[in-house]
Amino acid sequence: MIKGQKVVCINDTFNEFVRAVYKQLPDKGRTYTVREVFLGRERIVNGGDSATVGLLLDELHNPPDPFHVGKQELGFSSERFAPLEELPPEEAEVSEEEAAGSPKTGYWMN
């Protein structure tokens, strides 16, 4: 996942501790925009000793991680999200032309 990418939440199950320390949590099925990608700890509950890919999202803002020396904002495991499938830019242009009545062929279908 990369900064600016659209993702959809596939797991919004959180324990009570997480619900207590986060201000905003993602909702399953909702689309978000990746604000930042970072190397994070596996779990904040245990202080974490293994790394995982973490995400900050444009639509959600949370307090600093109480266990992080630099007080980085609490983020989410990338495993809770799936990339939102979008048309590649060149294929999106073709689809826009077709929608406008252009006789071009070869549009992308799901």
C-alpha cells in the first residue's frame, strides 16, 4: 500500500483496550485514503517486539501511541484493509471517452 491509495476496511473487530485508547476506528466496507505508511509494532497491548506495516488514514485521526517513544499517532495494521480496485489511469481515460460517446473499444470490465 502506498500514500494516496484508496483502501477498503475488511476487519473492524477491535478489543476493548483498543476501543478505549483510539478516538476513531475504521468501519468494515468503508473506503479510506492512505495518509502514511510506516513500520509499526505487532500489537500495542504487549508493547510489541515484531514489526508490521501500519497505516494512517486521511479520514481518521487518533492520539499518540502511549507506548511509542516518539509519540507517533496510533495507526492501523495494513492487514485490516484491502486495496480498492480502480481502473489504471490509461484505461480510465478510455472509459471516460466511451461514456462521452466515443466509438473506441476495449474498455475494462470486472
